[in-house]
Amino acid sequence: MFQKANKSSVPDGNSINLIGNGTTIIGNIQSNGDVRIDGILKGDISISGKLVVGPMGQIKGNVVCQNADISGEIDGQIAVAEWLSLKANAKLLGDIITSKISIEPNATFTGSCNMSTVNINSSNINEIR
């Protein structure tokens, strides 16, 4: 009558994960999908997809991702394999490693920027350097 659902042990790379405004997560996040942060993350994040930090979003930790669209705040190092976009109200306090970068007027960035190839398979940003 009922059939068992065929569940794969491989995570879905097309998933979108959301940390909503008013939510605080303390700990590290790893994902094969995309992540949007409108709340607060106190920990490192390593994803193989796109990271979006909304205007109210905050990350206090290191970031490793494929692409990033930042409108909120990051206090930590960030390594982006392809494209990093800092929107007008973005605030980034930390070093950047990326292949391509776009910084809108009024964005705040304090740190160094290294334009080089990034291996996002590395779970530790210090291994990238």
C-alpha cells in the first residue's frame, strides 16, 4: 500500500538554506547548496554554492563559498571562488581572497584583498593561503 521513499544519502546541491531575521546560530555551517543569512551567524561557514547576506545579516566568522552577494556585515576572512559582490551597505572587516570582486559606492571594507584562485573544497580558510 505504501511505498518507501527513495532517499539518497547525497545532499541536494540545489537546496536553499535560510537563516531568518531574528535568528542567531552559534556554530559552524557546511552546505552543498546556497545559503541566505538575514539573521546572525557566530561561526564559520563553508558552502559550495552562493552566499547571500541580507542587509540585516551578520557573520562573525570566516567564509568560504563559490559566489557571494553581501549587503550586511561580515567580521572575518572571506574566500570566494568566483565572484564577490559588496553592495552599498555592506561592511566587511577582514581579508578577502577572490577571483573577481565588485564593490559598490558606500560599501565599507577594511582588510587586504588577494585576487587569486580559490579552492572552496578547503574547509579551513587558512589552508587557502
